[in-house]
Amino acid sequence: MGLISDTHGLLRAEALDYLQGSAHIIHAGDIGDAEILRRLEQIAPVIAVRGNNDTESWARDIPITQSVVLAGISIYVIHDVKTLRADSLPAQTRVVVAGHSHKPMIEDRNGILYLNPGSAGRRRFKLPLAVAELLIAPDGTVHSNIHELDVS
């Protein structure tokens, strides 16, 4: 499953290449343009949440959070993890995907895998540009990898 966030209206060819072959794509907000979602949907079904910069009319119907079950794993998607109260997570949540900080991160917190694919759009400060993948094994084990985009 491909993970992307903080495109801010810029969908890089390197990100699209990495996401090819994904069964699903999760966009963790700050999409920037509806065309980004249309292009991602040409690769795989997209689960997206609205980020704090997705304020135009095209983004009105995109939810602030989403809870989905994919390959038997409960995944909660939110743009800014700092706005998440752990006690508000749906029961059985195994993975939380967030964006906002532009900092790629994989962290286990009390048995829940927290993922931030980083920013795939415009560079912020000296942070890397990145996307990620979520791997779900047949036994229900979850793993993730961050992939830094090779752009100048």
C-alpha cells in the first residue's frame, strides 16, 4: 500500500513511479489540488483526508479523518497526528497514518504503528522529500518503509 502526504499541488514523477503497483494509496492531507487525487486514482483506489491547507471548495467533501480496514488491518488516517487523542482511536486500530510535519517517521507506540510518509511536494526547510509503503503480511504483521525521492 502506498503512502503519500503534503503534495501541496505538486505530484512528482518520482512519487508516481514509486506508487505504481500499489493495491491502495493513502494520502494524508495537504493535497493542494483535486487533480492530485485523480492522478493517484489512475494507479489504485485512494483513501484521502483533508489537510489544514485543503480549504478550497474541491476539498469540502474530503473527510478530516478516515478509519478503514485493508487486508484485515484497521488503519486510521489523519493529517496532523498532534490533533489525535489516543483514546479516540477506533477499537482494533493497528496503524495510524498522518502527514503535516513533512518529517518522515515510523514509530511503534504501544503496539500501534504510527507512520508519516513525509512530504512528496515542495521541499520545506532541509527535510527530505519522501513517500512510503505499508506492508501487511499474511499473518497480519505490519511493516513500513520510507522512500526518499531522488530529486534535485
